[in-house]
Amino acid sequence: MSLLVQVAAAPATMPTDNRLLFAVTVGVVVSVVVFTAGVITTLLRRSDRRRAEEEKLAAMGTATARILHQIKNPLQTIVLHSDLLQNEKMVADPLQRRDVADAIISESQRLVDMVAELSVYASGAQRALNRQPLFVDDLARQVTANEAREAEESGVRVDATGVERAMVFADAYFLRQVLDNLVRNAREAMTDAMAAGRMSGREARLSVSVERDGGQAVVRVADNGPGIPADKLDLIFQPFWSTKGKGMGLGLAICRELVEGHAGRLEVESTVDVGTTFTVRLPLYGDGVGADTLPGLAPEPVVGAAWT
């Protein structure tokens, strides 16, 4: 029974002065309790804000450290080779001079690519998607055809025969960026594995497929490359994390943002020495489904998935 109820239930025979004193006492107690609760709530909120700010600052510090680490290497190479150009014997030799100039140009381009990737990631919150009805199967075929030409020299066979007609409501430029990145990553992973002798005895294969599954368009990019260890699956979509020696480690983080910006999901399954499959799930467009009534795919945990 609350204090206020107790006041109402005070004995009627209690003297008026005592009842008034009792009521005042109860009122003071209630006021103190309410005030104390308010102070505690304010302190908790302030503590939560402080904790959030500290976490944000820690994340910014980590990101800055990783960015500086990535940028430092090409800068050191540029400085080293620029210093070599001050050597008169080096400058007098056309072949050596060209090698040095090529190294400077290559590392400078690497820096430009890093900054461009970082700029794309940083602009994610302001990114405006120009979504239009789009046949995702056509896009998959275009990406696969372009990648097949790149993969021919590296010995990777690219296949896109399992492609079903499917329309989505998407920004063609950004969705192509997603597929380009996933396909290129698969090819590079297999190329690196072959160079290291980790795929001897089996042909490197990369397949892109599209199918309609209920109200979803499902795009899969699968390879039979080296695979990703289970303890790394939770890391591959983290910004600035990469197994490669180049780049900012933002490609998959950007892909996930773009897919989820289209009300979709990005999933990954992988087994070491067997292969990796990235799956993009997007709401279908058409068949009575309009742009204003597209079914959203709320992110949900999937076995083997690394997005959150």
C-alpha cells in the first residue's frame, strides 16, 4: 500500500493537527523519493551519454590509427623512391629512372584509391540512392562479363549461367558497386591462393547466380577458394579490417551499408579450403509490389553471417 493510500486510510479518530502533520510528513517523504529517483535517473542518463561519448572517441581513435597505418606505407615508399631520384647515377640511367618513377606513380595511385574509398565510406550517412526499377540479372551478367575478362589471365573460370529474371527497386550505380566488389574480392582471393600454392589440384571457379525466392531476389557470389576461418567471419565487415596488404579495408563495410540501404541483407558462408559464398537478398519489385509497398528485409542473425 502506497504512502498516499496510507494517508487516506489514517484513523478518523486521529486529532486534526496530528493528521495534518502526518499528511505533511508523508508528502515530504514522497517528494524526497521522487526527487531522489529523478536525480538517479539524470545521473544514469548522464553516465550513459558519457559512456557513449567515450566509446565514440575510442572508435575514432582506432579508426584514425588504422587509417594512418594504411597511409604510412605508400608514403614511405614514395619518399624513399623520390630520394633515389636525387642520385645522379640513378637519374642518368633511363631504366632505373623509369622503375623509380613507376613505383612513385603506383604508390601515389594507391593513396588516391585509399582516400576515394574512405570518402565513399564517410559519405554513407549522406548518400542519396536514386532508386529505379532494375533487372538485377542484367546487372549480374554485365559484372560477370567484365570480371571474366580480368580473370582469364589469372586462370579463374567465371560463370553466370544460373541467372533468373528478377526486378528490384535499386540504384544501378551503387548496386553494381556491391556486385563488382564481391566478385573482385572472390577472384583476388583465389588468385592469391593459387600463387601461394593453396589451390593445387583444383580449378579456380567463381559463379554468380540470381534467383527469385518468394518475395526476394537472391544474388549469390560463390567461389571455391581458400575460404575464411570461422573466427574471422565476425571481422570481415568491420571498417578498416582487411586480410589484404593494400586498401583501407572498407569495401565489405560499404557493401553492407549499400545493401541495407536498399532494404536488403548481405550474408556470408565460408569453409576453409572449400570456398566462400556471399548472398545479397533484396525485395523483389513488380508483380503488384510498388515502390511505396516494397517489403523490407529486416536484418536478422543468420548462421555463418557476419553482418549485424
